[in-house]
Amino acid sequence: MRHLKFAPSWLRFLIIFLLAMGILFRFFNLDGKVFWHDEIYTSLRISGYTINQAKQEIFNNRVITGESFAQFQGANKQKSLNATIMTLAKEDPYHPPFYYIIAKLWMEIFGNSVTAIRSLSAFISLLVFPCVYWLCRELFNVPLSVPGVAIALMAISPIHLVYAQEAQEYILWLVTILLSSASLLRAMRLESQDKNEPVKERQRPDLFAIWSIYAVTLAISLYTFLWSVFVAVAHGIYVMLTAKFQLTETVRTYLLASLVGFLAFMPWITIVMGDFFQFLISADKTITQSNLMPVFPFLLMQLSRIFFDIDLNPDNSFNYLITSIFLILVGYSIYFLCLTTNYKVWFFLITLIVVPALPLILSNAGGIQSSTEAYLIPSYLGIQVTVAYLLATQLYNGSLSRRSIWHIIMALVIICGLISSKVSSQAETWWNKGMSYGNPQVAQIINQTTRPLLISDALGNNYGNVFSLSYLLEPKVRFLLVNNQKIPKIPDGFADVFLLNPSDTWHEKIEKKYKLKTDIVYSDKYYSVWKLAKMTKLRRRNIPPNNKLSASL
């Protein structure tokens, strides 16, 4: 790879330009997209309150304003950092506390606004660039070409932009994956040099420091996201196979460092296991089939979103074309990687792509939930590094006409990323908002009325969506939230009364009590919104999913 060591000036300029654009997109319009259901729960955990405490205070059959939600959305003086950790341990141990600890300290400094909490992820995402540079240096041993192209691709990757603007732990998880992977490769390289070269006095301290970094970053990764277990499994498979299943000094040192990382995680894993057994005993294990996608189409869709994403409907014919093109590019990248690099290079990337994704695929063979995209972050990383290697290599290989073709391919990949980032940065909602995807449209419907009242209960996804809507609704909107689907006492003075996702039985009881009909004004596959109407209005029911009606009632 000698010809890859020094990038030409135009490539260095392009890398710097794309890096600057990627940073700009990460901080642009941070509060523009809907603050959705899962981010609402992030803010609740940071506040230190439990769900039951929030429900008792908010869902109490009284008319409240949007300001009433603020107490449960972000850092506050009433609850300490310990309260945040304890609420996670009690109600949501599958989300380890490391990100939430950082987020709470961050919000105590910068406030509880949407911009403040999302800016934490945006700043963390900047660490991705030096970390991916280190990983590529360890893999390919070149100063700029491959690492630079990898940085450029990740800077404008729409999938990374999504998580860089999310008030969740996923972009921090990516940073920990990069650090643990790069430190593992460096430690193994130093071990190999130590065998083949005369002993240097400084090498042993270097080895100890690098293995210590691996152990620490592995523990931090586990305390960030539980799926790190499968990244660690991928590392273990790689180490054992490259050592040909022999108990070498490298393998023994790796096992010791991994043991230290997992022992540091033991206090939390005991909490997770206790909650898991409780789930097996008492939880409702029913799955809503309407929220599942076939596994293969889901994986293809996520593959294309690494490079191009303008939030198209999965059934759009243009989507199939784009997916096919990027599937060919990724497939050829993997083939080229295996053909032209040492097995220690390609095998590491293949395990990083396949091993963390395999449990997700096998456990969801009948259909996969659309909310599990973030579990594939290690796979996204491996694919992007593989494509970066292909593009950086082909810029110099072969005849002039061949190089020109690859210049065009690289230009198209860059254009796709820039277009995707621009569209995403200006959108009100995006595919990753899941059950809150339609909240901007619902808020627009309600905000157009004069004296609106929104009624809901705390069942299902209503809790998160009510809080999410509170960020979008105007101050004139009032909320009447009840527990256990009690019949609400609707006060006088409200010209427009809306029901958020009521069950059939509940809204029929409300109709009967107030002798009014309910007209549906919004519906998708997650929830519906109804409006109380006079008896003379025509009753409209059985609206198919994804049918979004205007607010002309």
C-alpha cells in the first residue's frame, strides 16, 4: 500500500471540506426535529423521577398547561445523580447509566432545552473522526488516504447524522467501539513486534498501557450499551482465530484484559439479569406484528441509509434502485478487501460487520422491529471502513479510464451523502422518530384551533407522545390527562377537544357521556387522534393506517 501513504492535495482539501460540512450539519437546527418518545424517556431518566411519579403528578384528571411537564424533562435540583442511576436500575436496567450520568452533568451546566441535550451527542460525535483515523491506521498502516476517506464518508453519512442529533447513547457507543477496536489492534500489533524484534525497554510499558486502554474502553462500552457484549464476542473470535486457537501470550493477555472489563461491569449485569428473570416470569410477551418488518428488506434498507437517506417510504420504487446500487458497492468492497489485504485485516472487519448483527437477525427471524436500527452500528462502521478502503485504493489503481470511473463513483457517493444530510437537517421528522413520527402533523392540527384541549391516558405509548407533543403545541393548548382510562370531566370554555389514541371502549364511553360523536383527524400505524364533534357531524371510522387527514373540522 505504499502508493496510499500520501494523498494528493485535492484529496486532502476534499476531506477537510467534507469534514467541515459534516460538523456543520451536526450542529445545524438541533431543535428542528420532533423531540420523540425515546428522547422523552432519556430526559425522564436524567430528571431522576420514575415513570410512576411522573404519571401521578401529570395524569391526575386535572387541566394543566405545557409548563407542567418541565419538572420531568431534564436535570433539576430536587434529584441527585444517584437518583438518575437508581431509576435506571429500577425501571430500565437495559440502558446502562454511563451516557445518562454524562447527560445529567451536561444539562446542569447548559440547561434542559432540546438544543442543549442534543448538543451533547453532537459534540460526542466529533470524537468519531480521530477515533476512526486511529482504527484505520491500525488496520491499514497508512497515514492519510484510507483514514481520510473513511473520515469523509462518516462525516456526511446520513446514518451517523441521525445519531449525532439524538438525545440517546448510540453515538457515544460508536466512539467506545472505535476506541476498544483500535486499542485491541494496536496491542496485538505490539505483541507481534515484541516477538519478532529485540526487546525494547519502552515496549512493555506501551503494551501494558494499550491493554489497559482496551479493558477500560470495553467496560465503558458495556456501561454505555448492552449490545457491546456482541462486539466483545467479535473481538474474541478475531483474537482466537488469528492465534489459530493456541493459548499464546497475546491470547492470555487479551483474556485477562477482557476479564477486567467484564468484572468492572458486574455490578450492573447483576441488575440486568434480575430484571430479565422477572421479565420471563411476569411480562407480556405479545408482539405487535404491524410494527415488524421482514428481516432481509430491513437490512437492505439500513445498508442504503449508510450512504443515502431522504426518508423515502420503504415501498418506493426509487428506494429499491438505490438499495441495489449500494448493495453492489458494498458487496464488491468486501470482495476487494478480502482479495487484496492480509487476513488479519479483512477478518477483523468481517467479524465486526457480522457478529453483532447476527443475534439481532436470529432473534427476529419472523420480523424485526424498526426501532432496532441502532443495534447495527458496529455493522455500519465495518461497512464504511470497507468502502473507504475500496475508494481510496481505486483512486490510484489501474489505467486512467479506470481511475476516472472510480472518481465518478466516489463523487456520486459524496453527493448522495451531502444531499441526504441537507434534507435531514431541514426536516421536522425522520424515520428514526418511530411512534412519534406524525407528532408535527398532529401538533399542526391542534395548533390551528382556537381553544384546544387534549385528552389522553397513560397507557401504551401515550405517555411518551403526550410529552413529545408538549414541545410542539402552542401555550394556548391545555392538557387533561387521566389514569386507568377514567371518564374525564371536561370543563367548559374549550371549543376544540381532542382525544389522543383512545381505545375503542374509552372513546365510546366519552361519546355516550357527553352525547357527542368523535371524528378521527389523524391516524398511522402507531396511534390515532380523534376530535369531539357535534351529533350532526358524520361519524368516520375504520381509517386505514398512514391516512393523514386535514384539520378542517
